[in-house]
Amino acid sequence: MFYETGDNKHGLKHDPFKALCVPRPIGWISTVSKAGICNLAPYSFFNAVGERPTYVMFSSAGRKDSLANIEETGEFVCSLATYDLRFNMNMTSAPVAYGIDEFPIGELTAAPSRLVKPPRVKESPAAFECKHWQTIDLPGLEPGKPSTYAVVFGRVVGIYIDEAFIKNGLVDTGAMRPIARLGYMDYGVVNPENVFSIDRPTAEEGMAKLKVRAAE
């Protein structure tokens, strides 16, 4: 099948886009309002976008509490969502009123950060402390009209890692069992037995493969 995203006439029960752009890391974003109230919410559009300096981004549908707090204070933290914390993470997505602290709703502990005011999730094995760089409102389908989405970019200024997950000088990502967003209400999880390594080819290996294919 093929369909144009403008009309979105795919004929399926639900839009398949988010079931195909997978797996997506979960941006479990914590912020603090000017009044000092914490906010914690998961975002399914999240990823790393650069290193040295290190940047992450997440996309918000509408002017949600996280976005409002970030633009007021210029800071946020992203904690790693894991399989052990899957239900806690899900509870923090409850659409409660502005000014409600989601840490107690998720039965989570707010641990102090080192370089920014928003806390990290203490139960999470890793967290990024971020300074807001820029928010970009995405354009809509019609020229000159914005969509409901805004992309928030943050520079990672500090990283917390639970040392229990550092082995032989490397982070044991599989042992953390991070979860990822799929489509619909589905999630995926990284397990140690599913982690594999592949070395990148050299330029010479790439050219050799090209010559072999050309000779076939």
C-alpha cells in the first residue's frame, strides 16, 4: 500500500506512522516552574541530535507544562525510562492540571541535579541535565500556518549514570533495559540477550564491495 500523508487516507484503523518510525526513545522530561513546582512527563518524540557539544530534542504537541516551564526557566532533565519503571512512567503521562507535581503520581523520588534546578528521577539509572537552546514551531499542512508541534532543543551539560551499570569501562545499556515507544499503546524493551555489535566498514571495504557488485 501507499498513501500521501497530506490526505492521510491509509484506510487503516489508526494512523500507522508512529508504528513504523520505531523504536523511539522516550524523553522522560522533568522541569520546574518559576514557582518551584516540579513537572514530569514522557514524550514519545525524543532523541539525541549531536555530540561535543551534546544536544537532545523532544517534540511537544501543544503548549504543554514541560514546554512552558522550560521557556520560563531555561532548564530540563531527561531521565531514562526502563522496563522496571514502565508503569511509573505511564502514570506520569496523566493529563493533570498545570501546577500538579507528577513525581508523587508516578510514585517516584525527585533527586537533586548537579547543574540545573529540575530534579532527575532517582529510580532511573541515567539522566541528562539540559540547558534550553531553542524551540522551533513546526509548520503545518497549509502554507503560513503552524502545526500543533514544537521541537525543543537542549544542550546536555551533565550526565548521571548509576555506577552499577558501568562494566569494564562501558555502560551496560542492555542491563538497564530501556524501553522505547512504538505505535498505538505498544512499547519495546532492550534486553541484554538482544544487544549485538557490528563494526563499521572501512572505506576500503566499501569500495571493494562496490567493485565486486560491478563485476557481477
